[in-house]
Amino acid sequence: MPAAPSNFFTHLECSMTGARIEADAPQNLSPEGWPLLARYDLEAMKSRLDRDAIAARSAMDQPGFWKWRELLPVAKDEDVVSLGEVDTPLIYAAGTAAQIGATGRLWVKDEGRLPTGSFKARGLALAVSMAKSYGVKTMAMPTNGNAGAALSAYGARAGMTTYSFCPEDTPDVNVREIAAQGGKVFRVNGLIHQCGAIVGALKEQMGWFDVSTLKEPYRIEGKKTMGIELAWQLGWKLPDAIFYPTGGGTGLIGMWKAFDEMEKLGWIGSERPKMFAVQAEGCAPIVKAYEAGEEHAPEWLDAHTFAAGIRVPKAIGDFLILRAVRQSGGAALSVSETQIESARQLCGREDGLLLCPEGAATLAAAQSALDRGLVERDSEMVLFNCGSGLKYPLPDPARSLDRTKPITPDMLKG
């Protein structure tokens, strides 16, 4: 992979206080206990980079989001850990749009096409690459499934040892995927934040680097590439609204950061999409805080939802999610289990797109937003399908036929 023309990454910054932190060693939270954000010399970058030339880079040399190397913190080619990433497709869902009464374009950004089948590949590719650059050998995280799968895959690629701690009801396919890629995986009789407490309690004793959501600064940098890629795919324009499945919220925060950076580079204008943070009714701490006008979201008790990826009772980056939602004029919305399943079936039936439950939640939220007048019906909307629907249980609708008996057309109807 050819080297980026230059590395413009300069330092880290506390997301709450703005304090500068040097990036000469692996970092977790700021000294005050807040997430850290990567910062770049955007002025120098602006005078030296051409966005269209970067976008035109060969997929063979710069696969997927790695084409945006100058906007990423990895300085050396040998530290890049790649599994053949792709630009995920932006798919027009015309049939689904008609069914929910949307007269504008309804797009699905299908992140299930990435390595390990989910958008977690973006964040973990960057986190593992940066950890490799610092000489980290062992990493650990709590996970609802897909993040652990990405950590184990990229960790194996980098020659690292990885530990993943999952809630006991994590889908079996995710647990087996983690193990098959060399990761050490444990089921825990608790939810993801309780798995995180195990990582926090043992990391010093075990020598783990904690790669939990927003407890290190580089997963955001991987996730922000969704925003860059989306702007490029839409001709350097942003849609009217983005619906994002929100657990820890790394991707929503990352995209909001990317929009700011691209504007400062002159790649896009000042317009912003309405950002909708989508949660399930059974675990909606961000929605509750949004509706109450609060900046922080208390822990959600008795969290439950089929959409396991957004079952995050307590998010350390809650204030960053809420700021982006409010600044954009968007909202935090919750949807029911019935709405999620109905949306999943609708998109599959009308457009042949198999959404994961978390992605289906964004479709349900888009319909709700239309019905409530939160977005105009002719708006251009983007739904983020964060993982492959094939990773989740599906109903078995097959009917049996006995080939030893005559089969008539009537038997095949319905």
C-alpha cells in the first residue's frame, strides 16, 4: 500500500475540556475521564490535498476507507492492518420508500459488506492499527458481538492476543465467529456495561489495552470514514437526514466530526443533515435524556431488545451524541420490537435488502419521523444498516412438499 503523502495527525484533545494530550503513547480516556478526539493540521492539509484525487485512488492500493489516509492517524504503511475493506454501497430503496410514504430518495448505506460483516470493521481496523504502531500486544473489550468479531479478526491479522467479554445472550454466531478468528471469548451473566466493568477491573493485572467504545480515541476515526464516504458518494453533498442505530454512538459522533473536518478543508459546505439517534424502546437512555433536555443519560435499567447492537444501557459519549443530535436539528427516537421486525420484513420484501435488526430500527424510526413531521416527505434520507442480516435468526417460512405425490399449482399458491 503506497504511503500517504503526509501524516497530518498532530495530537489528541479532551472532548469535554479541550485540553491537549500528546499522542506519543497509547491513550484511553483523558485525565478527567472523558473521551479523547484525534486532531489534525487541517490548514496544512487544505493547501496540499485534492479530495477528488484522493477519492480516485485505486482500490488495489488503497482499499476502502484507507484511501482517506491523510484524514486518519496511522502514519506508517507497515502499521496498517487491512482485511480488504470496500466502499460500502449506497442503495436506493424505492419500494420501501413508497411503502412508508417517502417521496424523496431513501438510501440504505449497507455496512454489512465490510470484513466481519459489520461497520465495526471500520473502527477496529483503526484501533488495532494504531495499537500496533505503539507496540501493543494484547487488547480487550466488552461486546454485544460484532465489535468482538472485528477485534478478533484484525487482532489476528496484527499478531495480537484479544479478549472479548459478551453478555450471555449474545448470538451464538457472533461468539463462534470471535473464537474462529483466534479471539479469547467469554460469556458473562450481565449486559455490555457489566462486561466492560470486568475489562476495567482486570486490565492492569492482565496487561490488556482497553479498546472499549470511546475509551480509546481511534475507533471514532475509523467510524468517521462513513461520513466521508457518504459525502463522496452523494457528489460532496450531504443528505437531509441520517438515521443511525445508536448504542455507544461512535459512528454518529465520528460522522459529525468528519463533517466539521470536511467543511474546514473546503470539501463540503456548512449544511448538515438532521442526525437521528435511533434506539429500541427496551433500551433508550439517549432518547430519555434528549426528551428531558439533559446532556448526560443515566444508566437504563432492565435493558432488553432483539437489536443487541443498540442494547447499551450507559454510553460514555452520551453528551457527544446529544450535542450532535441537537446541533443538527435532529432527534433521538425509540422504536418497538414489533416496529423493528416489521421494518426488517418490509425492506426485504420490497427491495431485497436484508437488514440487521439495528438497521431495521433506523427504517422504523424514519417512518416515525415522517409521520410525526420531523422530516419532510420529500427529504433525502440515509439509513445505516450496520451489519449483515445473515448474522441474525430469521423465520423459516418454508412449506413441505412430498415429491412422491402429484404437485398441483394450487399447492404452490399463497
